Amino acid sequence: MSALRKVLVVDDDPVVATSFNRVLTHDGYIVVTASNGAEALEKLSGGEYDVVYTDIKMPGMDGLELAEKVKAQRSWTPVVIITGYGTEANEQRAKAAGVTAFLHKPLSP
């Protein structure tokens, strides 16, 4: 029996968060969602996650700042940015922060 993987999905759009939850839960992952960066950092402080998926455009702390904070505190935790606002500057900042992947919306399961 293998251990379940725990995923943190950070997106202010509840439809996107629900979609990730549905797809990843179906594939056997434990999915925890957060609607903003501050909530995500709070959840990260309370447990271990195998990966963090985050959007860039969110109120308050954006996904790039969240990625930088996650990698500074937990360099071993993979962070994947998923966005409809993928600019070269955003991708360079994400790469500098140590982000694992930078994916463009729309995505398919």
C-alpha cells in the first residue's frame, strides 16, 4: 500500500480549485485548497505537502511572491505555477525562485 500524496492548490477562483480537487482526488491525491497566499502559508505551516500548485493573479500576495516564500522556507517542496498571465518576466522570476514548472492555462486533466 502506497502513501497518499498531499497537494496544496492555491487559486482565488473557486471553479479552478474545485476542478483541481476533483481531478487530483480522483487520481488518489489528498487535496487541500487555499484561496490566497496568506491562507496557503498558514496551511503550509501546519503540515507537509508533496507539491504546491498556485495561480499568479490573486488578491494580496500573488503566486510569484508565494512561490518565493515557499521555496525560502521549504526548498524541498516543489512549486508549480499555473497561470493565464504567463509573461517572460514572470517565468524568469519563477525560475529564479526555484519553481519546478510554469504552466499556461487552460489546462486539461
